[in-house]
Amino acid sequence: MQSTDITVLKQARDWLADGHLVWLASVLKTYGSSPRQPGAMCAIRDDGLLIGSVSGGCIEDDLKDKAVAGQLPATEVQFLTYGESVADRDRFRLPCGGTLRLAIETVTDAGWLTAVLNNIEQRLPISRRLLLSSHQSRVEDVGADSSPVSETAAEIRFVYGPRARLLLIGAGETSAYLAKMASALDFQVLVAEPREDMQVTWQAEDGELLAMMPDDAVLKIKPDQDTSIVTLTHDPKLDDMALLEALKSDAFFVGSLGSKRTNAKRRERLAMFDLTQSQINRLHGPVGLDIGSKTPAEIAVAILAQLVQLRQAKAQTPAIQAVSNG
């Protein structure tokens, strides 16, 4: 889940507590090119103040105008589709062929917002069922279907999850480039660095510094399916310590910097410890897409490109499974 969407839920709760009328607009479906995917959202206040994004364009302005003009729903869930016609796409500056279908709901109960936010804070995915007949929301465990949005004639189901994290082992130059790029792509960046001289030069705005041994850092953050871990120190003692814990964890991605020869030796060392072959096989090493990268910045691009590629493939898996099971 993106940090901007978490901010939307928090702001909606605060506006509601301040006595404002609040609407939540959520992307249900996209057709063609779209800057935001199903599940993206924005909150609109009765005076037209808006936070978040469903399109990155003029749709937000239209929603503001509708709020001020009293054209948003009082109780029922309203469905709006933008981009069905050429004139519509030109007016709202949607990408070529892009169409968005939105659900607009009046937020009256802060209870479900608090429950969802509490679960996100604990890095637990959570589901919300919006019942169309009563306009009530029910929060429950996700279950097998983790699709961001699903619809039936009776309800809309949203799944909210924790923000993607990236733990970097080592505070070197490649880590600095990677941290900046990853932050721009909405990863929460953490950096484990036990060496005091390296701690001094790390810029706090690039990511949270964990001044501890790499294995302790892995154990501390309790990696989950939204966590990626990359070792970058070039020091086997530090990198291997992190990998011994990371490869046994639930981390979505574990990668290690180095040549094919270096990583082959690394796998031989890891096999001497209490790791199974399947756990060792999880290691992406050399980490990053093969784009001929040489400089620290280029290496960071290659690593992040691989992460984005795999993250997008993971995001599409529930939809693919739903089609095959339907």
C-alpha cells in the first residue's frame, strides 16, 4: 500500500472528528492507460479540500467542484465513470484510451478507519466490505483473495495492506543512491549499518538508520511479504549474517550484490549453515537486472528495476488467479 493512501485514510478520520462531511473516492476499475490502479483513493471535504489522488489530473478538480456544489451522495454509494468518450478524455486529460470507474461514499463511521489504520500500523493486511444496501463497512481478515478491489451486486470489497519496505545492509554509496530512488517509488527504506564510521556519513533523510549488526536488524523488523532485503557491504561477514536470517524469513525478496563468482561462493558458505537448499535458492545474486550497470547509481537502477518488476508481477497474481478460478 502506498504512503499517500495511508495518509488519505488518516486525514479522512481527522476531518470526520472535526465535524466535516467527508467523502472517499476509490478507483474500482481502469481501462486502458491509467496513472492510478484499482484501490487508489482520495478524500474530499465538504469545502472542496481534497487529499490523495485517483487520476493525477482534472478528475480531482471535478470531485472538488461536486463537493462544493452539493452533488456528492448524502448516503448512498455513487458510481462515476470518467473517460468513456473522447470529449471526456480531453476534458479530464486522461491518458490515451484511459477510463476510470470510481465509487464515491460518504464516510460517517470512523470506526472502520481506525481499525484499518491499526492493522496497517501492525503491518497486517485487512479487508473492508462496503455493503451497498446499508452503506455500512465491515472490517475482517483478508482470507485467500488479496485483490485490492472486488465487486458483487451487493458489496464492494477493499483490501488494505502495509507499505512496502526495503532493508539495505550497509550504508555505502550504492545504498545511498538506492535509498533515494526507492523512496521516490514509495518504499519505506531502512539501512542496517554496524560500522561507526559509515554511520556518520549516512543522511537521515535517505532512510532510517539501524545502528546494529545486520542479523539483528533483520530480526528486529520481522520481514513480511511486503519487505525486501538487499546486502551491499562487499563484506561476507556482514552480508552473510543478514542472509542467514533473511532467507529464513517471510521477506518477499532477498538479494545480494556481487559477481556470479562471488555469489556462487556465497551460496557455498550459506550451505554450511542451517539453511535448506530451497531457502538458498531464494537468493537473487547477482542482484538486479542485467543492464550492464557499472557505477553505483547504475547498479541502484538495476536493483530497483528488478524489485519493481517482481513487485508488479506479484500485484497482478491475485487477478490472474481469480480469472483462472472463475
